[in-house]
Amino acid sequence: MKIENMKIENKKLNISKKNQKYQLLLFIFIGLFVVYFSYLAIFRYQSLNSHYYDLGIMNQVVYNTSRGRFLEMTDQTLRRNVNRLAVHFDPILAFFAPFYWFYPSPDVLLVAQTIIVSLGAWAVYLISQKLLKNNLISLIFSLCYLLYFPVQRMLLFDFHPVSLSSTFFLFALYFSILKKYHLYFLFIFLALLTKEHVGLTVFLLGGYFFLVKKEKKIGLITSITGLIFFVITVYFIIPYFRGESHFAASYFANIKLRLPTIVKEGFFYTEKLLLPNFYAIFSPFTLLIASPEWLINIFSINNNMRAIFYHYNSVIVPFIFYSLILGYKNFNLLVRNEKIKWLFFIIFIIFNLRSIYLYNPVPSFVKEPVKYQKIDKITASTIKLWQKTLKDETIKVSTTPKLAPFFTNRQYYHNFLFDPAYTSMGKTDDDIIRTIDDYKGNDYIIIYRPEIGDISKGGLTVEFYQRLRNDNNYQMIFSNNLNEKGIEVYKKNLEFN
């Protein structure tokens, strides 16, 4: 009996050591991923490829919070300083404010986002290992997470609190498997702090526990929490701070008229997300948990929400991978033939490689790789010069969008020009022109000329620029002599006030 017990113990020890080796290998991949994507994200904004929407916004909110102005930002639509909760419910931004006491820079947000999102791969491994008892498959699924285009794309499109929900939901699901519900609810709470509509997904997650898993108490608490959170944030908190209803309510206009387009675009959007993880369809109930987010993206008038380049898939990603793991398990229980199992797994790998080639931002051999060119030394030194000159946070500054991340460490900021997504949200040229004089409350205007375009060709950006040039209240006080590729600084002429 003692010999048998020793054999069992040795077997468990060997399994544990093997698992540790796979986890170590995973952490090496995660570490490399964090270093590489942190570098790319920082280089992206430093090479003037980020914008006011949204890195400039997030930087101002966190900076103001770090200076005692809780979640304060300048809202471009409302034309005044408001609490961030007037736009979105994402108070998790406040968690990053202490880091700004030591290093007030967008770098903090970009690196933190990369670290937190990448740890979702560890959660995928833990869930897979727990449910499948297969270290190699668990490692492969974890790497698929790191290589999944929505994960990589969200990290290279500035910083968004909702991106963090991918990891929070994955760890919540893991701790629900372990029945460590105090940690489960902790991560649910963190996910809820990333955006107001996350409550709908939490509501359906509770329904899954209640109806499918038969964990009625946990399911009921989860659903009630999610529903109450959604109603309070969307219908009370945001309208209270905004003074009107949620701005995104207009995204869902004319659904009947748009229905053929919605069906067509919705199909291709879903195909892109699911095909590389097709095992997920064998666990349909867990896929349905993310259906509120899926439907919001599909029915929205904002085309960007169905594009591959942004953060709008963040809440969907964790449930695709949870469904992938469960679907893989269900498929292998359903299919007994080993050759068919291997064939489908090979197809799974092929579809992942195809997805990487078609939609990933890196490496360089993919179809649409990101290409960030280092800005010239004159432009870089000019930005640093004016950051130093205008370091007083009480100076009111307006810049073109790509300069915003460098100049939003202040209480008040105005984005010169307009949101490039306006046209996809139903805004007309006349709507945009109405904002042309919004810059006038600022002390300094900083223009990055490439954002204006060719003067001879006209256009909305040129109209904004010409209005400033012809405004006697402002005079150009600086140009770095790069013609249409340089930076110009305008100062309010006090003698006209």
C-alpha cells in the first residue's frame, strides 16, 4: 500500500513539475509580448500616430485626478470641463492616478494596459488546464490569445479602460471554476468599472450560472448586480453628470432602414471573430454571454465598432476564449475518431495562421502591418520645447489631434479640428463647421501642419486652419520652418481682449 501511495505521489509531483515548465514557458512569452507591445504602443504616440481620441482624453483624466480634480476632463461637445462620468462610466481610470505623481505621462497607461491585457493569456492557460488537463493544448490556446488580432489591435489603438475587461472577465471565470467566489466577484467588480454597458454582459453571465450551471445563488447575485449597474450608470449617473441622455443613444437610429447593411456587415464581423476559434461554436451558451456587446457593435451606426482596428471587441474576447476551451472539450467528447480530432485541430491552427496574416498588426509579413516612422529631430525637439514652455497646467492650450497626448497634462484642453469618426456617426459637414470657433477660449494654439493637409485642395481641416490664420485675436509666434510638415504656435493677442 505504501509503495502504491508513493507511486501516486511521484506521479502527481511529475505532473506538477511538467505544469510548472509549461507555465514558465508561457510567462516567457508573456514577458516578451509585454516588452514588444509596450515599446510599439509608446513609439506609436511618440511618432505622432495617436490622437486626442482617445489617448489625449485618457491622459487628461488621469492627470487631473492625480492633481486632485477627480476624473475631470474638457468635453469637446459640451464645451466645458466635466467629470469623465458624463461621457463613460470608467472610474477605473482613477486607479492609475498615483503613478502620475511620479511619472505623469501616457507611457504609464500604455504599459499598464499591455501588462494587464497580456495576463489574460495566463487566465486562459489556467482555465484550459483546469478543464482539459492538457498542458500543451493550454499553452497553445494561451498563445492564440496573445496572437489574436483583437488583442493586439486594442493595444495599438491608444488606451481604453474597457480593454482591461478582457483579463478581468477571464480571471472571474477561472475563479468561478474554482468556486472561489470572493475573487470571482472582485474581478466582476473590476470589469464593471471599465464601462457602463459591461453590466449587460454581467447580467447574461449570471443567467448562464443560473440556468446552465445550476448555481442559482451566484447566478442571481451576478445578474442583479449587472442589471442594476447598467440601469444606474446609463440612466442616472451619466445623465446626471452630462445634463442630458447618453451621447451614444443616437448610434442606434434608423435600424429598420439599415437592416440589410446590419445583416451583411454583422455576418462578416462575426466571421472574422469566430473563424480562428471555431471550436467556440460547440459551446454556444457561453458565446451568448457576450451577445449584448456583439449586438451593440453590429447595430451601431458607428462603423468603427465593427472594424478590426479598435477596442470594441474587448468584452467579447474573454467569452470567445472561454467558449473555445469548453467547445474543444465538447467536440472531443462528441467525436471519438482520433483522426478526425487531429484533422480539426490542424484546421484550427491553419485558421489561426490565416487570421494572423489577414488581420494582425505585426509582424512585418502580415497583410496590413503597422508602420510607424520616427519623426524628424526638429519636430521632436519642438514638441519638447513647447511642452516645457507650457508646463503650467493652468494655461489653456488647443492642439491638433496628434499632438494631444503631449499637451493634455493640464486642467483645460481643447482639441483643434474634430473627431475623424464623426462622418461614420452620421455627422454632417455643417454639424462639424458649427464647432469651428471652439478654439477661441484658449491661450495657445499649436498646429501640426500635416494634419491640416494641402491648402490648395481645401476641405474641412483647411477651413478650420484658415479661420485661425485670419483671426486677429491670435498671432503666430513660432514656426519651425518645415513648411507644411512643421509645427506652428499661435498665441492669443491680449490687446484685442
